[in-house]
Amino acid sequence: MRQFFPVEDLARDERFVQTNMAERMKDGRTAIELKESSAKSRGASKRLTPERHDASDAARGLMHGIMVGEIQALEGAGRTAHDFAAGDGTNDTVPFELKLDMARQAWDEARHVEISAKLSDWMGTELGEFAENTVLFEAACSNDPILRLAGVNRALEGLAIDVFTQMKEFGDIAGDPYLEFCEDWMLADEVTHVKMGSDWLRKVTANDPDRRNKALEFQQVVDKLFSFGGARGESPESSFTLAKRFRELAGFTDDEVKTISEMDAEALAERRAAVLRYREKVGADAPA
Amino acid sequence: MSQTRRYGAFAHRSPVGGWSHEFTSFGGMTDTTQTESTARAPFAPWDRRDIPGSFSVDETARRVGNYKWTEMKLFEALGGWVATVPELDVKMRLGTHCYHHAWHADLWHKRLPELREMKPERLTVPANAAMERFIEAMTEPEAPELTIEKLVGVYRVLIPRFIAAYTYHRNNTSEITDAPTIRSINFILQDEYDDWRDGEMLLQSLITTSTHVERAAAHQAKLEALMVEAGGITGFDSIGMGTHTITEGGA
């Protein structure tokens, strides 16, 4: 077995169709409003609420996205348990206890796949009904295990905290205690995983500030990528908000939470500008 | 009148570990108005644990080091394989079992300093070079169509060897001096049985044609030969046989 495993080789059965972030952002169905929306404008809010006319499909799509994300998180944690020898954290090694944590995370993610598959079935979704974005596993492919921790455990598992909080609220408002119950349990695990990433990042780079800075920069890149062009943020056009309280529990400092919040806003503004440029180039009738 | 149940004279162990049956008033009732003695024998009649064991501290540490090395190799392999298998149920089982074996490795890692090995890495080694070759061969399959080979190596060769070595250790070590090792082995063995059952059932569900049967058998034979060369998880004394000689037609 190879030491490192490329994203293109991820093994799936024939039901799954994979895509990447670039393809996803080109999809016209992910359109956003170009103007600052008012709270009253119909359809301006992208928040997942039961009142939305497309709430059922949106929730099923999001749940499928969560499930394939959990599959990749399972694969990523498994690879990190495998790819690096036990050692002192230098020269391509990781502490033995970090490997154990990754194995534990693999178990947690396996349970999350089970939970998500049950929930998808409960919500009436077939496996493979929606495309699978492989960006999560891409963040788990770095040759530096600390970058993996920053990209996956802190950025992406952090995102999972935000998404699960949203889904838990949706379950509560929609009167679906089954959904709310499951999301609550997964949320507890995700907080643990993010904290795991925060703790190991600090421990392993305690005497290597350059490595720590590189890891944090990588985390910012992934965080911004996963802002989905403003999908996460305080704007009503954002699909979900930053779950600040849970992020604090997971080891994020106030400054870090503030930075992510600012990045989310920037991502939304950048996406609006990009869509405007595109429309000017190809004509006003082009899809957003 | 309140009464209390108490034991009379306990049975005594003879110096060679046998029993001299001198039960006198075991299970009898007594009047609590009399002064009640709290003097009891150190071992209750049902407690048959004994001191003698087959392994010294050093020998136990050596075996535990071999267990830890092999459990580590196993959890690393299971974790690495998760991304390589297309079958969703297998993928999830591998992730779950990955943690079980990591936990076993952790239990042994923590046991080593208690066995006077303050640098656990020193004893975290394979039993011999053949064991290393076995692990290399077991972890070689990577392609997505080789799920049967991956599972055969783990669930039909390695885990049965783990069950054998752990059972031999548990049954032959001192029940009193080495109780911490026995406690860990008992927890671990439960996982091994459960995981073996999971893996075997997955294999039975995947092996559905004569070609599958041949593939599984051929791979098992190849790995089993390497394992025989290694002698088992802790070498040739894994289950107490203690011989390097392989005799044609039976040992």
C-alpha cells in the first residue's frame, strides 16, 4: 500500500458521482443575489428553514453532502493514522498518541456515515442522488500531517460544527426530533475532533513557529474555500452561520472566530464581484 | 431477630496449589448477639487464582512489545485501506476496527513501563524478520477490486493468530502477579472475537463465486505460509509450542 493516497483514487461504488469545488462553483444552481438583499425580499434568504419552498430538497441535498463528507473524513483520518510513522513529530513522524486520536476519529466518522446514511434514508434520499464534492479529502492529502490537522480538523470539522448546528436547528423548527437527536450527537463528536486538531497543532509546533504559521495559513485557505463564496456568514444570503459558541468549546480563540467571520464576508463580496464580471463579459442574460 | 450470613472456616490451599477441603460452617447462620469475628481467609473458597505463571517480567514485556507492534501495524493498515475499498459497509467496518486495534496498541503501550520498560519504543518490535515480511505481504493489496484479499489477510490469518496468542498468554500467566495483563487481554479478546466475526461475515458475503473462493484460498495460503515461518505474533512460542522445526506430515 502506498504511503500517500491521491484523491482521484478514492474508491467508490457505481452509485457515486464525484465532482470538485471548481465544478461546483460553476453550477448555475448555486446562484447568489448580486445586490445586498433586504430581509423582506422573497427568496433572498438562503437559510435552511421549513418555510422555504425548496426546504425538503435542500435538506436532503445537505444531508447527502454531510454523508459523503463523513465518508471522506473517515478516509482522511484513516490515512493519517496510516501515512506517518510514530515518532517525535519531526521528519514525517507524528506522536504515537496523535495516531491513536486519528484512529479514534476514524471510528467516530464511521459512525457518522452510518448515522447520515440512516438519516438520508429517513429523508427519502438515495445514495449517490447528489454529486460528491471531494474537496474534504483533498485537504487530507498534504504530506505534512500538521497541515492535515489544520485543514481537516480545524477548518473542515469546524465547518461541520456550523453545518450540524444549522441542521439541528432545522430539525427542531421542522418538528423532526430524529434529525435533531442525530445532529446533536454528531455535533458533540465534531467539537471533540476540532479540539483534537487545535491541541495537536499547538503541541507539535510548540518549538516550530514557521511550521505553525504555515499550518494556520493553510487553514485559512481551506476556511475561505469552504466559505463556499459566502455560503457561511451573517448575511441572510448565507446558508448557515458561524457556530461561535461551539467553536469556542473546540479551542478557537475569539480572534480566530472573528477572523473566520471576516473571511466569510470577504468571500461573499468576492463572489458577488466575480458574478458581476462574468455577467458583464457574457451579457446580462447569462445565469448567475 | 436480625441474622447475618457469614462464612465459617475457609478452605485452605495447600502449598502446591491443591485444596484441602475443610469447610466447616460455610453458609451457616449465626446469632448476631454473639461477638462476630471479621477474620477471613485471604482467598474465598470460590477464588481459585494462583501464583504460578509461565512468564517472567522480562518475558511478559517482550511479548507485550510484540503485541503492540503488531496491533499498530494492523490499525495502520485498516486505516489506510478505508480509502481503497469501494464497498461502503466494509469501509465503515474497517474504520471501526481501526480504532479497536489502536486502543489495544495503547493498552500495551501503557503496560510496558509497568513491566520495567521505560522506553516502550525499544520493545515495540516484530517477533522476528518473518513477521515483518508477513505484515508487508498482508498490506500489499491496494487496488479497489482486492477487498477479498485485504479481508482474508486480516480476518482469516492475522486475527486468528492474535486470538491464539492472547489466549495462550491469558491461560499461562500468573493470575495474581500479572492480573493487569490478563485484564487487558480479556477486553482485547472480546474485540478480537467480535471483529473476527464481522470480518468473516463480510468475507462470506463477498465470496460468491468459485473464482472468489480460489482467490481467497490462494491469498490465505500465501500469508499462512509466511505466518508459519514467523511462528505467530510473538514468534515460535506464541502458543507454547516453542519449536522451529516443521515436520512434514505433522509435527
